[in-house]
Amino acid sequence: MLNFKCGRCGECCKRYYVVSLPSEVKAQAALLKMPEKDFIKGNMLLFLQLFPSDHNDKKITVSSELLPKKFVALSESHLGRMPDFFIMLPLLAFRRRESGECTFYGSKNAGCNIYNARPAECRLFPFISDKKTDDYSKLYPFCQGLKLEGDDRSYLDLGFIHFEKMARYFSLVKEKGFSSLWGSWPKEGVILLTDKLLGKISEKDFFGMLGPYT
């Protein structure tokens, strides 16, 4: 991120679900002087992202047979088939307003009401894609920071910091279970297949899919 300067356009805040890890949520709740449980209840969603896969003992995987029936047809339509397994990424994400932006997006504090405690994926955006590229402006053409010009403008991809933190988190989920890492969680959330939103997911269905990783 050498010499990268955010353009403060807020587009990344309006386009994606923003996930936050347990240690980050603790800092965000403290910043707002809220009990962590109340912060989670009022501002966060269960977030489950699926990727078609073969069975993988090193990843959190789930049989497609455990996918709630209401999502089966949508998944088959999106993929053109139903895989035997999915890699599963269970997280908590910030709620989004009806207009799409993150619940913490605002006109103050550089566009973020928790700016000083924002998650790593916000700090490192746009250098967090799992797609290898030499030109991030092609992946994120809306990012105004990538359009700023200057003789000293050069970028250093620090996305590995984000992915290392995520890898440690999922390793702990696999080892200890989701509920051991979170003292509390919302009662509802969303489920995505790759980057496609399938719909809302209940606490029951969320933990039903997690199975042994609950």
C-alpha cells in the first residue's frame, strides 16, 4: 500500500458486506463504549460464504446435503450443478442499510463512524482480492484512490496480512468451534455462494450447516 491514498469516495463501504474478527469487534465496541454483546446484537449479522469444493480435511467443509432446501435451486442455477461439498467461511459481518452501505458509513470521521477501529479488510482495501493482478484498478474500477496520479505513486500489495489473519481465525474455528470464539452472535444473517447473495439465513440453519464446527 506504499503511497496509496484513499479517495474517501465510500464506494467500497456501499458494495460489500464487511466482516470483522473477534479481536476487531472487541476494539470497535470499546471505541463506541458499548458492551460487546450489545454491539454485536445491534450492528452485526451472521455471515456464511460458500465455495464449491471437493472434500478438504484442511478446510471447513460441509456436504451439499446439509444446504437448506430453500437455497438448493438457487445454488444449482448459479453453478449449473450441485457440488458434493462446499468450503464454508463462517463469520460475523456489519449490517447494511437498505441503500446498501455499511451501517457505520457516515459523513463524519472520514466516512466511517468506527474509523479508528475499522477492520483490517477496510484498512487494506483494495489490496485484499484473492485474484492475482498487477492492476487493481481493473478489479475495482470504482476505487477513486487507484485513480489518483503522482510521480511517487506506487503500490505494495499487503493483502497477505488480511489473508494470514483470516487463515488463523478459520484454523481456530476448525479446532475449537465458532461459538468458542464468539461470546455472542446475532440471531439471523446472510448466506453467499461465492460472491452471490443467496438470501437470509436463520441462526438454526447457520449452526446446522456448521455441524461439528459449532
